[in-house]
Amino acid sequence: MIRCPECSAEIDVDEDEVEEGEILSCPECESELEVSQIHPVHLNIISDDDDDDDDDEEDEEEEVAENGDLPEKKEEDDDEEEDEE
């Protein structure tokens, strides 16, 4: 029996049935865990930080589209183009 590094829930894993690099899911917190070592089994949390950042950017873009304002970066680009003309 091993514990989830995220929530400490017990995870029933048989050392003889897992392979290094295998991805498991915690039944409690649903974190994705990678088997980084066998005999004894050691799990690492797979980071979702990159995915979260992408989601935040998408949410930001949706907010801008809903209120009709242009993103600041585009306004700056437009200002630069006007200066060049």
C-alpha cells in the first residue's frame, strides 16, 4: 500500500504489476501520478501547471471578447502602426 503524494490517500498498487513511467490516477483527489520507481513503488505528481496557464489565457481572451474591448497588446500594436504611417 502506498500513499498519494498530493492528498495522502492510500493507493493499492502491486509492485509486480506496475512499470516505471506508468501513469496512475489517485482515487481520492484524481491527481495523475507517474511511477518513478519500483521496488519500492514511488509516485510523482504530474504537474498540470502548463495546462492551467493555457486555460487562464483562454479565459482572459473570452472575457475580452465578451465585453468588446481589444486586448491591450493589440491596442499597442495598432498604436505603433499608426505612428509609422
